[in-house]
Amino acid sequence: MARTVAVTGATGFIGSHVVGRLGRAGWQVRILTRRVPANAAFADVSVEAVIGTLEDRAAVAHLVEGADAIVHAAGRIKARSHAEFFAANATGTRLLVEAAIAAGNRPRFVLLSSLAARQPQISDYAASKLAAEGELTRLDDDLPWSILRPPAVYGPGDRETLAFFRALRMGLAIRPPGKARLSLLHVGDLAAAVAATLAAPAPLPGALELDDGHGGYGWDEMIGVAARHLGVRPLRLPVPGLLLKGVAHLNDALHRATGEPAMLTPGKVREMLHPDWTARDGAVTAATGWRPQVGLDQGFAETVAWYRQQQWL
């Protein structure tokens, strides 16, 4: 009999890849969604849809009922305020954890956090992701859990990285100052890490960092690889930190006036300017044998090809 895994955030960029990977691995996948997803979203797997949100206690109870495992991939990467980040990322996690405990059968719980949680003072997003981890770990006697901290995740379907590729296609490479390095991870490799974590004989302890095995990239390296696959020679434009911060404040104010959350905010700029977002943890590989399969060159090539196929570029 197939095991059941409950997945939140299943219709999002990362969540949809996780659902596909788990479905192909033999899991019966149950998802929480605001509306029944189009068949094309999960063309190669069968899913059971529970209609509702994390604030809907009845829907969440139905989602986790009888589940052998839970993957919490839902969360906000942009919000209008500190409170909105915490409501989605921290409170949402608490409500799901409480429902999982109430279900009574101790499902394996995997939380998709973020490498940003390592520096919670930098932004409301980072602080909310660390708070989400705390909602799970403070109840460590009630649930078997694992926390995965991916770095920046990219790949087919990602709308946030799209802006980077679009700017390059137009011949402009905006480069933050300094020699910052950041880890990257292809979304397919992240989905494989989730599947490997669930398949491990026991929960993997601690907050586990992931990357593609390269040890991080500088901005010039990322720009060069992406530009080559786009077939462009962009103008590399170093942007001073003060200018980035000023633009972020203006952008944030404009979005607040419209009521829409902004991606480029002062907190996001502080994240961009942080010198070290490289993952340092090989525990997932050591415990499960998982190894990333997609390097930057292949990953950017696939991503550009997908964007073009979808006419996003």
C-alpha cells in the first residue's frame, strides 16, 4: 500500500517539483490548495487536493489525517510587512505542526526553510524563517522532524530569478558591490533531497544546509554563465550599495501605495549585500546518499530553454 505524504505550497515553484518527485517515487500525494489545480500542473502524478489554507483548521486536519509524512513547502518570500511574513511563515508552520500532532500518528515532518534563517537580523523574511523552525523544534518530543535550508533555488518555473535573465537578455548585468559568494541549487535537486530525507531510516537532526556542491558562486561567474546561454554580451554595471538601498526604499514605498508586496526591499538588499551565503553542511549527503546532479552550466541552460519555450524570455 502506498504511503501518503501531505504537501503544502504544492502549486508553487518549489512545491510543484516536490510533488512530482514524490509522486514518481511511489508516494500518494495529498496537497493543500486554494483551488483545484489544472491537470497540467501535475501531469505525470496523481494527487488528492484538499481545498483550503493553513488558517482553515478543518482543511489542515483533513490534509494531515492518516498521513505518513508532511512536507511543508508553503511560505512567503515577499510580503507587505513584518507581521505578514510572520503570519505566513511562522504562524502557518505552527498551525500545521499542531494539526500534525493532533492527528496522533506522528508523521515524519520535513520543513523547507531557507539559508537566510542563518542570519535572522538581516531581514523580516530571514527572521520569519528562523521563527518557523522554532515552531517545529520546540515540539521535538511530539514529532519526528527534519529541517532543510536550501540556498537560492532556480530552475524551470521560477518567476523570481526570471528578472535576472530578462535584464541580461536586454544587455544589462546589474552587479552588487563586493565579493559576495552565494550557493545555488537547482529545483530538481532540492526535490530529490526532500525525497531522500523522507526515505532516510530516521529523521535527520538539526537544520541542514544544501547546495549544488560547487561551494558558492560570485556574481561575475553567474552573470557569465547566464549570458553565454542567452547569447549576449551584457554591459556589467556595478551598482553601489547606497544606490541599491535607495532604490529599494523607493520601490518599497511605491508598492506599499499600491498594496502589493515588493520583492526588492531594504531587507532584500541587505540579503544581497551579505558577503557569505555559501552552504557548509554535507549532512544530507552523509545520511542519505543524496548528491546534487545539476551544476550551474546545465541548470542555467535548462532554465533559459524552459523560459524561451514558455515565451517568458
